[in-house]
Amino acid sequence: MSRLSNSVCIRVFLALFFSFVVYYNEKHIVFGDDLTESSIFTGKYTMLTNLNIVFLCGCLVFSVICCLLDNRNILHKFNAVLAGTSSAVSLLVFVLFWTLFLINRELVYPTELDEYIPVWHNHALHTAILPASLVNYCLLPSRDSPRLWVLLLTSMSLGLAYIAWVHVIHSVTGWWVYPILEVLTPSQRLLFIAGCAGSVVPFTCAVYAVKSRSDQRCCPKSVDKTIGRSVEAKGDYKKM
């Protein structure tokens, strides 16, 4: 009971924190283009980082709501899929952003943005998302954990949808969301986008492995019982 209470408290804290991050991002982080009529194609929600923070916040809030539901409710399964997908996307954002930032920050996070985005908010968008999403996912009971192919399907669907969105923005406005896409040749751009899309697969597998490992460490008895029942069932079958 104590572990369950701690789990709920952690989820509530994460949901409140990232709700504040989304609120701050919406009300206090304002770029010049956000004030134009075409802000849907030029504003901050053209970037995966900002879309991901809204998605993560929604997943955390939904996870808190699921704590109030009966354990047999089907929404727990849906919540686990959302939590796993959110973890995979957050891992993708974390790795890509900080890798490109260390190589050349002007390609992904120009210095001009320092005038608009405080340091703490930058880390909330690009750093805290990873541990928060993984904690939320690992706190879910193992009985609700989705299969790997389900996570791969949802993660890749979101990845392809965002790639399509980036190209829609370019076709409408003539500019690329990220500066790195401007300096690449068409063939290099194709390889870069394909690499980013393909990286969803290992990231999703990594998240799945972390969750599986967490379930084994937190619920070793239930795992042993499951294995024991399987062995016992095979033994009975052989006797028959």
C-alpha cells in the first residue's frame, strides 16, 4: 500500500511540474512569429521538443487519472502504451538535441534563443523529460506493459507523422524548422531524416528493455511464480 501511495505521489508531482512547464512555455516563451496569423507554421509548436512536452504532460495527467480507476479497466493498457511511447520519443529528443548541441548548437538551438528561453526551461524541455517519462513508465504494473511491436508501431507512427508535418511546413513557408536542414544538401537531408526516423526503433527497444528490467527487479516473485506455473504446466502435459 505504501509503495502504491508513493507511486501516485510521484505521478502527481510530475504531472503538476510538467503542467507548469507547458503553461510557462505557452504564456512566457513568445517568439516574434508566434504573433502572426501563420503561427501554426512558424511558431514554437513546429518543433518536436514543444510537441513532445505537451504529449508528455498529457500522458502524465492521464496516468494520474488512471490511478483512480479499477485495475481491470481497459484504459490502464492504453495508459501503458502512451507512457512507453512517450518515453521513446523523449529519449529521441534527449539524444538528438544534446548530440547536435555539443557538435554545433547553432544547428539546433541558436544562441538567439537564450534571450527567450531560461536555462531551467531549456533543461525541462530537453533533459528532465527523459527521467520523468521513464519513471512514469516504470511505475506502471507489469501486467499492463504493452508488447514491443505495439510500442514500435505507435512510436514509428508518431515519428512519420512529425516528418510529414515538417515537410508540410516547408512546402507552405519555404523554410525548414531546424537550421541543420537548411545547410544539408537534398541527399544529405534525406539521409538525416531517414536516420532520425530509423533511430526510433533502437530507442523504443531501449525503453522496452528498461521497463522489462524494472519489472524483474521490482516484482521478482511474480516473475518466478509465472515461470514456475509454466514449468509445472509443461510437466503436467508430459505426464498426460
